Amino acid sequence: MPGLGMIIYDIDKRMQSVMKRSTRGETIFSLMKDFVIRNPLEEDAEKFEDLDWVLKMLYLYHGDFDRRDMFCAVNREDELLAVAHLMKHDTFEAAGHDEDRNYIRYLTYEITFAEQVEQEALKDALTAALIGRSRAIKAEHPQKRIVMAQYIGTDNHEELSYFLERGFTIYDTIVIFKFDLSREIPGYPLPEGVRVSPFALDNSEALEQYHRAELSSFEGVAWSINQLSWMQGTPEMANFCAFSGDRLIGNTSTWRITEERSATENVFVVPDWQKKGIARNLICAALNDLKQRGKSIATLGTHGTNRKAIRLYTQLGYELYGFRLTVGYEIE
């Protein structure tokens, strides 16, 4: 593939890649004779399904997707060996934090390998490509503190060691809790005039209403409208919302993780309705629905520093399930 230029990235002196710009305009990272790293082509969409159906859906339908943020590793026969991609986390466009130069804006990433393909040289190449792209994004946002990160379980020592040895570090601890759905689910009174019910985010007005409530609840951090809309296609997705009149004031969402397990996530209540028992009601409504569907376990995660959330979940009957670490590389 002919190139028009060449830049060498040296990442902690452990990973190197050569970036070329092809005549077709896509970024090419040539790493070794037996594979090439490039941006996706239209014909790759069907190949993605063999690795992960979600990758195909992301490529075709996610409104925030930018093909410059995805890299395909292919062999001489153009067979797909692996795919890596970046996504802007909720924090990336968070409102109200521009004056805080220490506020971290995350670019989350994933690397997905074909069966029996994972190899360190290929992983090095894809990681280098992701960091190179992150640097380009950083150049567009020089005032933002940007960290490229993923979530890794504390028991995955091999994966943790791989990234820590390459200059990554730990930025946060996520505490995972579980609720045994065979146990009794508690009930709590709601404030007068408040109702909790399933709410379909199937139109622009509903999406905007939800988005405004989430922004106010999390200090300017929320899913983009595109991400929120994208998540509505997640298997077994349901939103349990609290309303005061026509105003959406809180939410808990559920979605399928496995046949037996579902998530109870996106728990929030707008500031002027907090400490009134609404979050408890939202979570319990979600738990009752999952129990009726035959689920065995419900899980959720929260930052290890969020004492209020941890206290709420443990009082409801959630128990410790595990930990995940936010492992990242700061982009200079």
C-alpha cells in the first residue's frame, strides 16, 4: 500500500509503529510482514460479526462512531485478525469542568481478537495505533486532560501486567455489587405525587428529557444522545423512571449480561429530589421486574470513593461481587 508520509511513535520505548497515509485516505499502520493495521473499509462490516456482533452494530449504527477511531488487523489475505476501537466516555464532553485542568476526560478502548489469534506483537501494534489516534484527538483538544483507558478485573493479572509494563497506570477502582434475586426484595413508600414506571426512550423528546435529568444528576456528565439512543437496542434494555407530574426526576436501567444475570445501572435522581427514597424505589422496581423475568442475579458498579452509593446499595441487600480497575495511559 503506497504511503505519502511516515511518523514513528515511541511509546515508553516498548512499542513502536509506523504510520502511513494511503492514497485512499485511511490511516495505515504497518507493523510486521505478516499483518497490517488499517482503518476499517466498507467491506469489513460483515467480517466484524465473526468477531463480535456488537462491533458490526457499532460500525453501522452508532451515531458517535468515527472510523478513524477503529483499527483492523488483517493478514496478507485481508482476513480479519483483530479489531481495536476508541469511544469517547461520558466524561469527555462533560459540561462545567473546563476550568479544572486536572479533570480527566476518558477515551475508552477495546481490543477484540479472532479465535486463536491473540498474540503480543499484534496487541502491541493495535495499542500503539490507539495511542497514536488518541494523540491526534488530544491535538484537537489541547486544554483537556485526556486518558485512554479500559476496565480490567482485578483477577486478570495477565492483562493488568501487560498494560502496567507498558506505561499504563490505575486511575480508579470500580466496586461491583450483586443482588441475589431469590431473596425478598424490599419495598419503600414514595413521596406524594411521585410515580415510578417503565419508560421507553423511543423518540427524540423522551431522549432529551432523560438526557437533561442525567446531566443535572451527575454534574454535567452523561451519555451523549447518540449513546443513549444506541443503548436502547441493547438486549432486554428497560428504563424505570420516576416522574413528578410530567417531569422525569430519576432512573434505573436494566439490560442483559448473561442468561441468568442482568445489570441495574444508570441509577440517578435529580438534585432537588434526592434523599426522599426515590432511588430505592427505582432500584427495587428494576429488581422486581428482573425477578419476574426469571433472572438470578442483578449487578451494578460504582466508584470506590462513592460512599453514598455504596451505603445505599448495601442497605438494599446488594453484596460485594468484585472489583474492576480503570487502567489508562495519559495522552501528552
